[in-house]
Amino acid sequence: MQKLYDEVSSLDKRCYENFGLSEDILMEHAADGMADFIKSKFSKGSSVLIVCGSGNNGADGIALARLLHPDYNVKILHLKKPKSDMAKLQKKRLDAIGLKECCTIESCDVLVDAIVGTGFRGEFNPEISSVIDEMNNSDAYKIACDVPSGYKFFADATLTMGALKKDMYLDAHKEYVGDIKVIDLGVGRDIYECESNWNLLDLEDLNLPNRNKKDTHKGSYGHLACVVGEKIGAGVLCSKSALRFGAGLVSVVGYNTTNIPHSIMSSELLPKTTSAIAIGMGLGDSYSDMDLKSFLNNDYPLIADADILHMDILQEILKRENVVLTPHAKEFISVLRLCKLADISVDELQKNRFKYVELFCKTYPKVTLLLKGANVIIAKDDKFFINPHGSSKLAKGGSGDVLSGLIGSLLAQRYTPLEATFNASLAHVSLALNYTGSDFSLTPDDLISQIGKL
Ligand SMILES: NC(=O)C1=CN([C@@H]2O[C@H](COP(=O)(O)OP(=O)(O)OC[C@H]3O[C@@H](n4cnc5c(N)ncnc54)[C@H](O)[C@@H]3O)[C@@H](O)[C@H]2O)[C@H](O)CC1
Ligand SMILES: [K+]
């Protein structure tokens, strides 16, 4: 797990004040980290074009040019005259060793975007936009210094300074960042970083269910009751995934339980041995609120997904102690509307995913939320996690039902709601990563059949 930050200038300040490391020292380490990265990937003599802006992001780029010259065929393009004190200082140092400047985006092996970093505001003017378009059309290996400029530069790798920035994990930014690597700035990351409520999940954080105890039986692993309605297929996918992920027993529950697999049980009412409930997937609108209340008149841990996220009964669900909500963007705006927290468009949500998740969690601190997306957000109270390992392979009907089953299974096996949710989410993305077929071909059944190989 790695920490994520809204901003790192306060962390830089700690370096100046607590460790006697000046801005200059931090910048030299930033440039050195980028130089090491390039040296590890490209042999001496490779051509490197560095495009610089006028602030400290540009200054990082100018320092990089000095460190690579003359072993590499370095060219520098100043889009604007150096303006910040550090950019002026770095330019003076570079001028002292003499380096060719160029004025167009020439063909090169490595192209470094040091136009703007965290100081970017507003929009680019057409001139800079067209340079970035040219850079994007280059065949070079593309490196973003700190962050891709304005999230318009398509990087193969983003070399980010000091610590991970939350903004890099906004869904829309996933196209631009490429592989992300943190560069240490003169002190180890553990020393540079301070507390943060936001964390990035690593695949290694996955904690799978275990069967280490020998004297057990199916009841030891819980019983998930999956309340199904009109579209039975969704409930079946959820149930099959839950059973495969270790729940001792799984039942589909409701009025429509025909044609279900032999391994799944069925009943009209909640089974007595129920230890967790999954509700919402394929529910349709055939149940009255009274019917639904009969499934909710208990305090079992519960995962709510899909159709139920649009229903008034959600208010009742949110009062429960151990509840997990797994909306996608459209469902989350419905949840926010039902809760009278915000009436917003999907677009507004996607631009401000972190803010609206924080708003929801502040109002419902007992609820665990998983907001689906290119980068999944998992949150409870003041703890926030981003799972960035999902891929477009998962963009298919039924993937979410499998995820609900994984969460429900862990809830039934008595993981806490937060643990159940982030472990299920990590398992879900791992299933897609492990799938060896073509990207477009993954089906929910493929996901379920991979569970046994985790
Ligand atoms: N710990 C760290 O992350 C460190 C980061 N470093 C680098 O410093 C930059 C941030 O530098 P700063 O000077 O604050 O800002 P920028 O260079 O990103 O941008 C300011 C620069 O850009 C111009 N500008 C702003 N908006 C626009 C716009 N819409 N169009 C055109 N130009 C724009 C503005 O006029 C300024 O001139 C960080 O990203 C790192 O790369 C340090 O190296 C040390 C530690
Ligand atoms: K940049």
C-alpha cells in the first residue's frame, strides 16, 4: 500500500525545515532520478529531447539536460523563458556547459515533457496545445516529468517527485500517466512522506480466504443469501462467484429461483444460517418496499449493488451497521441524489470523484463505499483507498455481479466490510490481469473460472 497526497509542497517544506534540504537539493535529486531512469532504459548516445516550461517543472527538465549531456545526444526546447528562480538558476548552469537548443519537436529516442507540473492552472493556449499534440504524435518513448502536462501529454512513464499525487488516479487521467514511478528527493520515501488518509492499493495487499483450520465444516465459511428478482442471471453470477471464492454455502433467495446451477441452493425466504446478504443485482422493480423490508429485517452484513441503488429503500439500508455499496458513476449520482447530498451529472462526478466520495463518507461513516471506475475508490469513514489495477477487460456486463459475489463471499466469511471490499476488489482485478485471452473476450464466467487459480 502506498500513500497518496493532494499536494506535496507541504512535504517539500518539511524537507527544507526538518532535514536542511534546500529546494535546489530536492531538484537535483528529481533530475538525477529521471537521469537514472533514462540511463537504465537507453544506451549512451541515444537522443533525448526535453521540452521545458518556465516554472520548476521546466527547471527539473533543464537540470536533467545537464546531467545527461554529453553521454546522451540531448536537445532542449524552451517553450517559454525560464521564470522561476530555480528555472533561471538551472538555465545558468546549463548555459555554462553549453548545450544545443532546438525550436521544433525533432525526432528522438526519448521525449521528456517538463512543460508544467503541479503549478498548472486553467487551460493551455493553442500554441502550447499544438506543441503537445506534436509531442503526442512522436514515436519516441515519452516521459512525463512529475505529472503529464495538463493531463494532455500521453506518457509511457510518469516519473513523479517525492510522493504519489492523488490527481494522477482520476479516471480520466489513466489514459495519460503510463507507468508511474516515484523518485526520492534526497531522503527515503518513508521519511519524506507524512500521514495520509488516502492510499493506493498494491496487488500484493490481497489477503485471500484461507482454509488453514482442519476441524471445520461448510458452516465455518458462512452462508451468503443472494436476493434475486427479475434478471436471475445477475444473481447466478454473483452466487457462483461467491461460492468459488470460499463461502461455505450460497443461496439465491426470492420468488424467481428457477434454472439455477446445482451447486447453488434456493429459497423464498432468507435461510436461517444466513451470515451475509447480497441484494440489488438483477432485482428489477418487481418487489414492493414491504417485500424488500422482509429481507432487511436483520443485522447481517450486506452488499447492495445495481437496481437497489436507485430505490428509496436505500435510506433504510444506509442505517445498517455493516453495509457495502458498490455503485458505478451513474448509480453513485443516484445515491447522492437519494441521500440529498448532491444533484450532479456523471461528468461533474467524474471530475470530482474524490470530493464526492469524501462527502458521502462524512455523512455515512459506517458505510463502506466502492465507487467503480477505471480506478476504483474504496472508502469508509476517513479511510480511502484507490485500486488502480483494473483494466478495460472488465468493461463488460456481469463483471460487477462477479465483484458483488466476491465481496458477499468475504462478508459471509466474516471479513470486516472494509477488508471484504478491498480484498474482493483486488481479487477482481487480479482475475482480469491473469486472464490470457484477448482483451475484448473476457466474460464473467471466465472471471469466475479464474478464481480457483488466485
Ligand atoms: N516534491 C515535488 O514534487 C517537487 C517538485 N518539483 C517540481 O516543481 C514543479 C512545480 O513547480 P512550480 O514552479 O510550482 O509549477 P510548474 O512548473 O508546474 O508550473 C508553473 C509554470 O507554469 C506556468 N503555467 C501555469 N499554468 C499554465 C497554463 N495554463 N498555460 C501555460 N503555462 C502555465 C506558470 O506561468 C509557471 O511559469 C513540480 O511539478 C516538479 O516538477 C521540484 O523539482 C522539487 C520537488
Ligand atoms: K510535466
